[in-house]
Amino acid sequence: MADRLRLEDCVNDVCPWSGEPVSADSLTLYKGEVVGFCNTGCRDKFEAAASAFDAAIEGKK
């Protein structure tokens, strides 16, 4: 999936964790939108945090 995500479709220009420019190899899909990060470590940290919050929200419904 990540290999099909494109930098030009990214909703952000800078990494939300570090403030550095996003990298084409560090993109993820979140709620239908491409979100970029400066490196795969920041991307993986976001994916883990988002999954935890999404699960908690679903559990309250």
C-alpha cells in the first residue's frame, strides 16, 4: 500500500512529530488521506498512536 501513496497527495508538508519536511518513503493513509512524516520511525509512531485512539473511540460507541 505505502508504495502506491504519492507525496503530491500528502495533506501536510512537514512532519507532525519533528517539524522536518516529509519524505516520500514515510507516507501513510489515515481516514482516506495521505499523511507524511520525515522518516519511517515517525510514521510508525503515528500509526501506533492513531490505532490506539481509534480503538478507544470505537470502544466507547
